[in-house]
Amino acid sequence: MEAVEALLSRVSAPRLTGTVPDSLLADMLQAAQRAPDHAQLAPYRFLVITGEGRAALGALMVAARLAAAPDTDAATLAKLRLKPLRAPMMIIGIASPTPHPKVPEIEQLLTAGIALQNMSSMAWARGFGAIWRTGDLAYNRHVQAGLGLAEHEQVTGFLYVGEVEGRLKTPSNVPPNGLLAHWP
């Protein structure tokens, strides 16, 4: 897919199936490395979760929910346990900022987010779907510790990746009137 077409047609794909080839993952990682990165700090890293790892992540999410809210009902826990199984692959984006005299943490967090978005855009450009999700468990210290994050790190998002299943929503074409202004 041509770059302009990919950027203008990308939509989130909520239903994903199939397999994700290693070559796509390699391209996605290269795309992540193209994120704007003041001082070339690479303030991000990624965890790839496939196969049985998805069920283990579901169990971690359930444990985190129970630790935070022990009276959570069984139906909610069952739904939570299945979330990582929505796609054949999950990529967890992790912001890993480092102190730097010229690059504030906010710039590093933005770089980490852009890196994950570049991965999503690459998947779409290569004919695969992706959807970026977060939710309260992305910010839960129990989940972050279970994933091996250091104290200074945080999840930027859960990127679900796979072959698109079913129809996709038409990209919205919001008029840019309120999005763009000229100053002064």
C-alpha cells in the first residue's frame, strides 16, 4: 500500500485473527524507530505476546483486578481474562524515559506513543489490522510489575495485531475547520 493511502485510510480493526509473520514484526519495529526522538534516547521498548502468553496476560489482568476490587463479579473477570485473546498478537508499548538535561520526560513519553502508533501504521500499510487499547489496567502497578516494568516505566498502550476479520468502519472525514487555526 502506498504511504499516503495507508495514512489516510487507516482505521482501528477490532476483530483480528490469523497469524502475524515475523517479517511484519520486524518492519513494525523499524517503523517504531522512526519516531521523532530528541537526543536519540529511544525511550521505549515493547513486549510481544502471542500464543499461551495471551492467556497468562489474561490471568495477570484478573489478579490485578481482584487485588484492586476483591468483590468483582465473575462475569467481569471472565470477560477480562479473554481480552488478550482478541488477536493473535499483542504488542505492549512501554515508555522508558531516562533523565536528560535537554529532553523532558513529556517529550520522551510522546516519542514512545508515536513509536507505537508507527507500529500500528506499518501493520496497516502491510495489509494487517491493529487496534490500540489501554484501559485502567494499562496504568495498574500490579500489571506493570507482572510485565516486568521498572518503577520509572509505564505502559503506553496494548496494540492488538492480526489479520482483519469482517468489515471495517469507514474512516471518518471530520471537516478540519476546528482542528486548524493560523496564528497570529
